[in-house]
Amino acid sequence: MKSKKVLLRVDLNVPVSHGVVDDDFRIKKTLPTIEKLRKEGAKVILLSHVGEKDGTLRPIYSYLRNYFPVKFVEDVYKAKDIVGSMEETEVVLFENLRKWEGEKDNNPEFAKHLASFGDLYINEAFSASHREHSSIVGIPKHLPSSLGDLFKKEVEELSKVFDPQHPFVFVLGGVKFSTKIPLIEKFLDKADQIHIAGALMNDMYKAKGFPVGKSVVDDSFDPSEKILNSSNLFLPTDVVVEDSKGEVYIKKPEEVLPNEKIMDIGPESLEKIHNDIIKCEFILWNGPLGNYENGYSEGTNELAHRISESGKDSIIGGGDTLSVVSKLNILDKFTFVSTAGGAMLDFLANGTLPGIEALK
Ligand code: 3PG
């Protein structure tokens, strides 16, 4: 690695508030790879996205400077001099790649332009590798390329889910059921119990003919008979609802009124999940159980505590899940915490990701 210019694709897409990094879990997981390359005498060029085209990596640049000197490149088309003058162990961070259309469009010229800055490419962004973007699948066409240590660890740990210990409990929350159908269908045959929560439960209630009032639903959800009639897929038997005046109640799903929104799972349902957890050997959890952005994080917090105290093998992931759980300071109590959200789900559903295939 000595003197080599390494294009290191990382995922610095982290929550920022008032210009300050709010949750540094992903960044901290990436630091050892950067340090390792610096120790080996590489010149490290960090590539990432953050949010969409309006996002800026400046807050992350300030954060990284607490660890090592970093230079910031605002414009990928004016990077030649700064990259050309890099010394061994130096780190340069390019501004949010999504500022340029070529990134998301996987434009071959954009990928070639990015590749021109490096001698080799390492993908350390497992959590962004479900995207067929230039910095994930385009650059490897031009440079000797490999997967980073963190990426390999994600693959190794998440692959355990394909041959799990039983009983195996899968808890799936979050939103947009339609995007999770392949994953659920696959795991109906693998998991002993699948507990559905988050806004996904609203979609299932609706599909089963329960009233969902003003709850968030995914209009494109069209469940298969396999999902609707499965005997190992469980929905909460009580829910927390908020009415139009902001009053909060715990109800049976069949009692939800037209002016109410389902916001979280109820205590009885949490006990049911807990009962399965204490009897199981392996737990997989992705996605918050309730609408935590609006303060309904109780179910998610409680589940996090119950899993972390169970002593069972557990894998958790999902950006939103981590936002909630990292505030509890118990991330080290799980067997493995994935840095990924959507990429974790895609990897579990397909056993691979575009970012992995691009290196084959
Ligand atoms: C993530 O946060 O899951 C990754 O950084 C990918 O981000 P995206 O969903 O905006 O592509």
C-alpha cells in the first residue's frame, strides 16, 4: 500500500443535526480501515454520499479531523492538484458524491473520472452497496478493487442468518412492506417466528381487513397468499394509537377508529415477542417497532433492552433502529450490529449485493 492512492468508498451517510454529527456509529466502524491504510503508508481518498444532492459532508469532515488531518475537496472536477500533491498517510475527503448526477446515474464517464484519482479501489461501504451507483459499481471497472475488512465482516456475520440456530426469531419493523416482500417470503421458511411491527403492521392489518384509521400505509402493498396465511408470521395483538387531538390509547387492532393513527406496538405484543426471545437461540431484528420520529420509541427501546439482556445470539441493523438503540448505549450488548439498513435487507433477501457482484 505504500505510496498508493487508495479510493476508499465509505458510508458516511450519518445523521447530522445543527451541523454536528448526531450518531457516529458508522464512522467509528470505518475508522480502523482508514488508520490501517495510513499505517501502511497509503494516500487515502475517501468517497461517500450523504443524503441526496443537497447533503454536505462538511460536518463529517469536521468530525474526522478529531482523528487525523484531512483535506476537503469541494468539487470532484477540481481535485487534480490536491490529490496530485498528497503525501503518504494523508487523507482527503471528497464532498457528497450525489451532488453530481453521474453518481446515482452510474454514468461511466463519472466513474472513470473518479477512478482517475486512485491506483486502487476498496469498497468499505457495505451499507451503500445495494445501490448501483458509480462509486459502488462503476469505479471497480477501472481499477484493481477489493472489499474492506468491515465489509467482509458484515458479509460473514449476516451470512449466519442463512443457516441459523433454531428456534430463530425474526423481528421486522420499519416502513414500506412492498419493498420487503421477497425478504419476508424467504424468511417464512427459515425463521420459526416472524414478528411484524412498525408501519409494516398497518399494511398487514389493512390487508387482513382491520381498520387502520389514519395510520401510515404503503398503498402499493399487495401481499401474497403465502404471507397472508402464514402460521409463523405474527402481528401485534395490541397497538398504541394517537387520535386527532393527540390523545394516546392502547387498543386492540380491530378497535382503531377512523381519526386514529397506529404509532407503536402495545405491551401485550411486546410480551409475546419477549416470550419467543427467551425460548429462542437466535434473533434477527431490523426496523423500529413504532413511529420513533414522533416520540413513539417505547416499543423499540423495550425490545432493545429485552434482546440485549437475553444473552441470545442477536443480529440487529437498520439505520432507524440504530438511531434509537445507540441512544441507549447498549450497542455492544448485541452479537453483531450491522452498519446497514436497506443493504442489510437486500443482502438477506438475495445473498449478495451489486457492490459485491461488481468485484467479481
Ligand atoms: C443508508 O443509509 O442506508 C445508505 O447510506 C444508503 O443510503 P440511501 O438509501 O440514500 O441510498
